[in-house]
Amino acid sequence: MTQMAPELPIEVDAETGVWTTDALPMLYVPRHFFINNHLAVEEALGAEQYAEILYHAGYKSAWHWCEKEAECHGLEGVDVFEHYMTRLSQRGWGRFIVEAIDLDAGTCRVRLEHSAFVYQLGKVGRKVEYMFTGWFAGAMDQILAARGSKLRTVAEQVQSAAEEGCDVGRFVTRPLDTLRG
């Protein structure tokens, strides 16, 4: 394994201990701590209900993040989405690769390699990265709104590396009012 320093700017307030990246407050926690908490809530609520809650929370957070980062870095359109995928990758969630994105159509496909969830849980035979779905729709919708588009999207995980026969995760985002194919 080749080691490197973090690629994202991290500042720590000497007085408060608050970590920031691009002026947004961050938390730094061990992966096992986060995933163990995630699994405890999933067990208490059930995966379906927890996924629904996380979808809406993630959507709202991604919208906010993309809005602030676009402002901070002077980004717009696809560049905002690609920057978001880069930052998610740099923060240890996994490697997010944009396979396709079409803002006019309100669609994108994202491949996830080296998932933090799969590293922690292994091959458990189900989709385990559902937490990310709201992030993709929230990011797309913020970018669309910033362009003046009324189009809104929905995202879903269609594959996980935690499933047998799969090496990567895959997510699709599509317009909210289209039927699944």
C-alpha cells in the first residue's frame, strides 16, 4: 500500500479543536465506530426505514455541501458534481467514479470502488451503501436548481460489492417522474 497525505485541505482550530475543510466543519472518527453505529440504528429501525431516513438527510446535506462548495470554489454544473465525488473519495468513503452524467436529462451513473462499508462488513449478500443514494440526488438537484432547471431527481443503489458476484457498487440517478426500466 502506498501512503500519501490527505488531498483535501484540513484546518484544525487550536482553541476549539474543530476541524474544517473549505470552511465547512468536519468530524474525524474511526470507520468501525461510524459503521457500528450505523448498523445499530439499522437493526433498531430496519434497513428499509433507516434507508428512507438517510436518503432525506443525505439529500439535504448534499444540497447544502454542493451549494457551499460551488460558492467557495467558483464551480458550476458538472464540475460541482465531480468535485463532490472527488471530496467523498478523499474522505475515505470509497472511490466514487462518475461513469456518466447528463444534467439536461437529469441522469448520472456512479461506480463505487473500495467502499468503506464493504471493507468493514465484507460480502454480506445485500446492498450496504444505501446511505449514499440521497447524496447523489441532492447533489444533482442543487446543481439543476442553480442552473434554473425545475427538474428533480431520485437515486438508487443498483449493485453493491457486498453482493456475491459483484466487485463494485453502482448507483443511478434519474428524473423523479420517470418509471424504472
